[in-house]
Amino acid sequence: MPAQGYGEILRKAREAAGLSQAALGELLSCSESLVGLIERGKRRPSKGFTLAAEAALGLNGELYGLLPNTTVMSTPRWFSEWPKAEEKAHTIRTWQPLVIPGLLQTARYARALLTTEPGVTEQWVDDAVETRLRRQSVFQRVDPPLYWALIDECALLRPVGGKEVMREQLEHLLKMFARPFVSIQIVPLEMGATAGLLGGFAIAQGKDMPDHISLEDAASGSVSAHEDMVRRVSIRYEAIHKWALPISMSQRLIHEAVAKYEDQ
């Protein structure tokens, strides 16, 4: 039963944070009994409770991905095939020259990015953040995909949302290093011009499906399974990979970036 799995994750996160049910209830402006009922799978959690609990406990989609019957915003037609490819993928490779990749973003970082979209409403932003968090549920699968992320160092230095949001985001990246199926490597600024400066992209590979790519541009973007395009993007990924720091050095660089935001 999804609600029971939800309750177990909630309880473990609460205990890891050193909070009683009453203390968590105070943080979430709800009763101790409600927290207990949800942890025991006796009460169905709401979206509002879930998002507040994740923020209070430092989670990033672990609870939201388990919400039953959760509706999310309609995605642009060009993008609609990509979440399906992510769901089926056994391997996802991505490159981001400017920002942290979507599957690694915290809720507050994603919100700070999405609010910059011209002409958007608060409701659109709320829906878009929820959609992004729901996509991250691929990491909660029994067989999560191998996720290999190449990120330009400038994404660590751009203070999206301010120093607190960035510190939280970078600390989340460091936590992701502990997951054996996640690889994060940083391309340092000292490399200068690289083959990745033309824009971000992702490649999804899965059994019984053609390889897919997702490309970004200023207008919208595109998703394609065209063999020649996938081959060219894969070659570009391998070229960028040659400039990336080893995992241990990448981890150290992120630690250094966290320290800078703490000193500000």
C-alpha cells in the first residue's frame, strides 16, 4: 500500500532529524495525531502536507513520488515523451552548462529557476515544481537508472535563489554522491571553451525502447529518438566527459562551493 511506504519514509526521516511526532506537527502546523496516523498508513497525506514535510525534513521528492493519484501540470507537447523515456531508462546521461540538472534539483532551487520564466503565474510555478519533483521519483524505483551527470562549474557559482537556496542545493548534490547509481562530475571553468557550451541535453537508454535525447534551447526544446541525432549528441557527451574532473575531485569542488556560500 503506497500510504504505508510513505509513512515509513516519513517516520525514518523524522527520527533522523531528531523530531518527535509532536515537534514535527508544530513545524507543519498540524496535530501530533495526524502525523501519527499518516506514519501508520491510517490517513492519506495531502500535497500540502507532503511538500511542507519534505521542506522541514530536508527531503527532495521521496514522499511526493509516493502520493497516490497525484495530478501534475500538462507538459509542453515537445517534452511529453521525455518523462516516459526517463521512466523506462536503465541509463540517463546529462550535461548542464548553466544550472543543476532537473533530476538533481531541490524544490526551492527549482522554484527559483521557474519563477524567472516570463509571464508565468504562481499556480503555474507551483505545478511545475510539483511536476519536476514527481519526475525525480525514478530514483525511488526498485531498479533505479544509472544517472551520470556532467555539470559545468559555473552552475555551482551562480547564486540561484540566494545563498541559502544554493547551499541547500549543493548539500543535496553531496548527498546524491552516496547513491551507488548516481555519478556527478564537474567540468571546471579553467577548461575554458568546451564542446558543451552550445547548450544542455540528456540521453536516455532503456530496454525495448530506442535511445532518446532531450535538447534545450531558448524557445522550447526538443525530444528525439532519431538515430543520427542520438549518435551526434552521444559523441558530444563523450567529448565533454574528457574535460570533467574525477568524481572525488568533483565532490571536493562542491564542498568548496558550499563553504563559500556559508562564508557570505
